[in-house]
Amino acid sequence: MPKRDDLKSILIIGSGPIIIGQACEFDYSGSQALRSLREDGIETILINSNPATIMTDPVMADHIYLKPLTTKSIIEILKNHPNIDAVLPTMGGQTALNLCIEADEKGIWEDFDVEIIGVDIDAINITEDREKFRELMLKIGVGMAPQATATSFLKGKEIAQEFGFPLVIRASFTLGGAGASIVHDPEKFDGLLSHGLEVSPIHEVMIDKALMGWKEYELELLRDKNDNVVIICAIENMDPMGIHTGDSITVAPTMTLSDRTYQRMRDMAIHMMRSIGDFAGGCNVQFAVSPDEEEEIIAIEINPRVSRSSALASKATGYPIAKIAAKLAIGYSLDELDNQITKSTSALFEPTLDYVIVKIPRWNFDKFEGSDRTLGLQMKSVGEVMGIGRSFQEALHKATQSLEIKRNGLGADGKGYTDYETIIQKLKVPSWDRVFVIYDAIQLGIPLSRIHEITKIDMWFLKQYEELHFLELEISKYTIESLPRELMLEAKQKGFADRQIAHMLDCYESEVHTKRTYSGINRVYKLVDTCAAEFKAMTPYYYSTFEEEIETTDGKRFVANDSEVTDKKKIVVLGSGPNRIGQGIEFDYCCVHGVLAAAECGYETIMINCNPETVSTDFDTADKLYFEPVFWEHIYDIILHEKPEGVIVQLGGQTALKLAEKLDKWGINIIGTSFESLDLAEDRGSFSTLLKDNGIPYPRFGVAETADEALDLADELNFPLLVRPSYVLGGQGMKIVINKEELEAHVVDLLRKIPNNKLLLDHYLDGAIEAEADAICDGEDVYIIGIMEHIEPCGIHSGDSNATLPPFNLGEFVMQQIKDHTHKIALSLNTVGLINIQFAVKDDMVYIIEANPRASRTVPFIAKAYGEPYVNFATKVMLGEKKIKDFDFKPKLDGYAIKQPVFSFNKFPNVNKNLGPEMKSTGESILFIDSLKDDEFYNLYSRRKMYLSK
């Protein structure tokens, strides 16, 4: 029976701003769901307050409400659209579910006769209320760890006395493990119990006996109205129980689980999903398995919605979970739907993988000085990467190469730890770099049994690491000239980068590339096809690997390559890699629009990215997707294979921009602004000369490479000084210093963290107003798409400031200077495409802080505020298809739009929350106000100076 005819208009609740614990994986799910519903002719209404995401773009839904996620907003939408038949709350993470429950408790859905689809309220309540969930699991015969509920401090103390330590405290109705902790000793228990009770909206915690060292697994399920259930993906956590899955390294398919136990786990998961409610949609179930022969299975939790892992599972299997879940919610059954990748099997066909995926989280602890970097039950990562390979080793290497933390993979780069005590301590206390420390430990000769005893990581994974170490030792015996072909091939098949092999052989990366190309060891590209090549897949979604040549009976030798090169004109768009503070989902928005615009201009579009959470890596965004690290070697090989007209680097943030120099050096065409211009804007000395030649003022500055030079400069420039390293994003390492002691300490610290970097010292314009402008330039004309004034004073990073569009108190004289400077700078830099310029305004004089000839964090915000597709226009300008004068610009905005930063400080309770030149916000929301008399604006303006930290 096909879809329901009575559902003609559906409200989808988004997940709001990006926070730690709820990132853009829900924007990806929501975007898929919106497209899925529109395919069926259903009117879609979306509420989401996040301006940075593609989900809130006009192309995604029929009606978009960029409003706060509150029941007040829901009532307003339901009054505007009395025809809404149903609400789908399962695509917006915990935020959407919580809002749905609140609206249900207030009787809003009932008042407006709106049905909840994709889940039922009872299922949400059962899974969130840990006591009810426990009772249900015991009733259906599913094992749980000994646990009890406490709604008071006294009750919590009694439970701890009964169970003994270690214990796990979990707060009810929270997200990303907020309020959860492992307690090993009684001294810390009281404080952590109070915190859990406080954080829970219903002041309830569940206290479990900790299953330390048990293995952790996740299953992604889909169920239709006929009670057909499919398991899309089983994911194994390399890290044992005790680390939040969002902070764990995860692997699919499962590596160390016996088939017998997997079948038991499947049956339990299906039984659990059926028992919590009668709904059609997606579900995520987490289990713990004892690390012994028994393989006892215990249920941890079940989430009746698409989860963080469903985005990962979708990308890992090529099975679009959210898209299918949305179809199931409107009444389709699984056997009526096509598998979108093969187009020849049904959605009831469970994916089979003939490759391995490894997900590694990406942290940003450097932004939170003094933060507790220990990984535990409370999620702390801000993004993630995924590597795809033919083996666990290859996928692990590709994932580590994708992280962008100046590592070239596991080991073999001279950056590992060599001190025994440091390594042992780092193994004992799980932290962000444990994936590398395991390799360091093996290199130092620490036995696998000892590493296993400390970390409880399964021996199978440790032996995989050990094999890599043995291979490195073997290769190091040779020189580039004498290295045998079979060893080079084995190293490449196990994921070692050319740079790592060069490190082992003490030669240049380019020599390794030349030798392997000459030896016929080239990357081949394989399809992600959901069905282990059992059926033909129609979707061009590739990963790279290395294979031995095959010889046919007639003596022909070849390597099987699934990626066929067409003779169409091609454009490569470089993605922005993993999300992090300073480079988030807004650059993914830009990349997606760049791809769509290039397709409109008749190009075949090629996307390269490794972020499993985003829309840019959806299998049908670009004509071809290469799910590969945004890492030079991988990009260069794809370019040699595809031979594109050029590469777009200015949409993928600093990640893509950093590769411009290499592309230029190897003669690859950069679309839009040239490398010379990009480099000129980054080089403070040359850029200042350009400003001087154009008569544009800028704060006095100097460049220092040592602490002595910095101290000499300070006498010349006068305090306060803004100190920053060059070529960084998100204000990394920036600080305002007010005396020589502070200056010396900060410079020494920076040069230790970033050796050989040039440091820029600017005289800081105390009390100045900060403003910024985004513009499109075609080399002849400049169109300013938006000028924003920051509510906070100059000195707080632009990403952490409330930015108001249009400005609210810059006079005509100042505005004219901003416009003139923007035109002059864009043209002097020979900009072709987007440019962002930041200004400091003091005593009616406009100074230039910096210029970035690329897409900026604010472009999506301006596009949403004015209702104009600026990235589309800019891409067509970059490609030379259009000039500024060809566009009919019609921005529309009544009143003001404010870009409001959102912080995740609750994950780091002991951190200094003061704001300064280094960015700390994880996401943003948009607020529309009619006038400056609005209470919200007055509140922001009155607090503007409170956070400035010197």
C-alpha cells in the first residue's frame, strides 16, 4: 500500500545552532527528509534558527521559518499554515524531540489537529525516562546493567552505597551525554550527582554499575508500518565502554564480534524497537558486550530518531537512512521503495560492505584553555572525519590524514611521543590523541598485552597497529632507489601516505610519488554501492585504494577502476573537511551552492570531502563524489585522473585555501581569485603596502619571528597589542596583551606551538567599533552583498560577535569609507569571486583589520537575511560565465537581522568564558527584529563589553 493521501502538508523541526553533541549531521538528515517529502508532492514547512546550513536554504523547503525553536514559534507557524497535517520531529536531534514533547504537553498539536509522524510520544518518553526504559527492557527479557533512578541527592547516595564504585551517572532528557560522568571514587560522587540532577530538565538521574572495559556497538534500524525491519549498519566502537560514542573511534562493519552474537544482537534490537512503540521510522540502539568468551549483551539505550550515527551509517553504506525514514513516516513500506544507489534493489535489501570505514572525531581543546581534555561520557568533539578503505588499516590511515591536525597518518612523521611515562599516562587517561599514542607505545616496545590491559581496546585492533609498525621498520631498511615494488605496494594498500614513506626513506614526497607512478602503483577508485557489487550501482560515489594488477587469459594486465572519466568539461570543488571552531557548516553550504552553480553552467561537478555529517558528501549533490581526505596526495591523484578545467578553493574555508599554493605550484588552474592574490592578502607586509599605495588606513603593525624582535616592536607600536600567528583560521593563538611580561609569555608559547611562524603584532585600537563587509568582484566591478556592524567592541573575534545587518549606528561618512575601501581592496587584489573585509572604526576613521578573498562565515547569513543566492552568483563569476552587471540584485529585509553566536561552554565547566580575539563559538542562530527598540537588541547591546578578555 503506497503513501497516505491525507498527508499533504508537513512541518519539520530542525536542530537549531550547532553545539557540541548536536552538529550538522541533523541538518544533513533534515535536508534529506525535506527533499524526500517534496518528491512526493508534499508541502514542506521548516522551522530552524540556523542560518549557516543548506537546510534553511530556499531550495530545500516550501516555507522556511528562521525562528527560535520555541512553542511560541510553533503556534505562530501553525496559525499561518492551518493546513499542516503532521509534524516530523525525528530529523532534528534531541532539540526537535524535546520541542515536540513540550508542544504535546501544552496540547498544541491537539489544538491544531496536527499528527506526530515518524515516532510516537510514548516511544520518546519511554526511551528518555530511564526508569521506564529499564522496566520495559526487563519485561521483554533484554539485559541491562544494574541501575537505579534517583530524583534526590539522598536517594543517589543510597544507590551508590548499594552498588559500590565505579558508577555511571546519566541525567535524563539531555543531549550529547550532558550531565553524565563515570565516578571511580566516593570523594567526587557528591559534586557529580548534584551536577547531573541540576542538568536534567526533570531533575532525575540514572545510576548504573559501570561496565568498564566492555565493548560497545551501535545498530541503525528502519521499520515500516507493516512491521518490516531492516538493519542498515552495525558499528563497532574501537574505544571500550566509558567514552561517549560521539568521542569514540568507530568502525563498520564490526570487526571483533562473532556472527552468533551479532545475530543475537540483531534480534534484541528489533525486539526493543517493536516494544517501545508502533511507529514507522528510524531508530538507533546501543549495546555493551562483555569482552570474554561469553559475549554477554546488555542494552545501553535506544533513540527513536535518526542519530549522529545515522549520518555516518548513511555515508558508510550509501543507504540514505533519513530519506527512507521520511518516506516510511508518510506511509510507504520498505518493499515499495527503491535503494537510491543501486536503483535496482528495494530499500528492504540490507546493505553489505566490501570495504571498511573508520570514523575519528575532531576536537578543539586548544580553544578552551584549561579545559579537561579527558574523554568520558560527556561528548566533547566538534566534528568528525570518515576514511574508507579496503582494510581497517587503510581506512584508519585515511581517517587520520583527514583530521587536519598536521599529522600525515599514524606515526612515520616524526611527531609522535617518545617518553615512556608520557605515553603510559596518555594511554591511562583517554584523550584526543590516543589514536596516535597507541602507535607510539608500540614503537617504544610496550607490549600489546600491557596496552590492552590499560586501554581495554580489543587485541585485534592492537595487532593491526602492530603490523603497521613492523611494515614501517621493514621499509626503513631501504632507500628510495632500493625499495622493492611489493613493499611500496603493501605500504600504499595499508594507507601510508607518500609523505610517511618519504619520512621512512629520508627522501622527498615528490620522489616517492614519481617512483610509485613509474612502478605502476596508482590509485584506483571503487564504488560505494551498498551491495558489495552484487548488483550494478548507478550512483558515482567513490573511494580510492591500491590493487595488484589482474592478468587475463590473453595476457592483458590491468587494474580494475570503477571511476570512468567522461569527456565533459569538469570542475572540482574542494570541501572543508571536518567541522571545527572557526570553520563550520557555513563552508559546506558554500560548497554545495558552488557545485549546483557549476552544474547550471554545464560543467560536470566533482566534490572531494571527508566529512560524513554534511550535505556536500551526499551521494547525489555533485555529479561525482570522491569521499577522500582533503589532503594533497589524494587531491592530486584525483586531478590527474579526472583532468578538470580547474579547482574551486575559495568555498571550502581555510582547508581548501591552504592547498592553493600546491595547486599553483603543480600548474593546476585555480578557478576565480589567483593564488598570488590569495597569498598577498595573507602576507601582512605585502598587504599593508597595497593599502598604503591606495591611501587606506590600517593599525600600525610589525612582524616578529622571535621574542626579542617582538619586545623591540612593542616600544615602537605601544600597548595594547594584538598578537597573532599568520595563516590560521578562527583566530587561533590570537591574544591582546597589555605589557611586556604578557607579550613575552604569549610569543614564547606561540613559537613553541607553531614553530617557524611569523607573528603579527598590531597596535590594538581600544574601544573601536568593528564592522565587516562581504562582496562579489569580477575583476572590473564590485557588488557589496552586505555590511555588518558588530555589537561587541573590536577585539572580540568576528565569529563570536553579534553581527547586525545592516549597521545600526555607523554614520554616512563612515559607511562611505567602508564602501570605498571595499571597492579599492577587491579590485587591487584582482579578486574574482567572494571577498570578506573586516574594519575597525575609531573617531570616524575606518581602519582595515584584514581581507580574505574567499567565502566567509557570514555569506550564508547574508544570503538568508536578504533572500538572495549570493554563492550561486559568485561561482558563476568565478567560472567566467557571468559578470556583476548580468545579475539583477534585489535584496529584501525589513528591519534588521542579527547573527548570534552560540557557545558550548557547558561541556567545559572550568574554562574561562571570556571572549577575545580567539573564536570559541560552535554555531550560530539568526534573529530578525523590526527595530532597534526591540528588547532582544537592547539586551545584547547593554552586555556588549562584558566579555572582552585582554
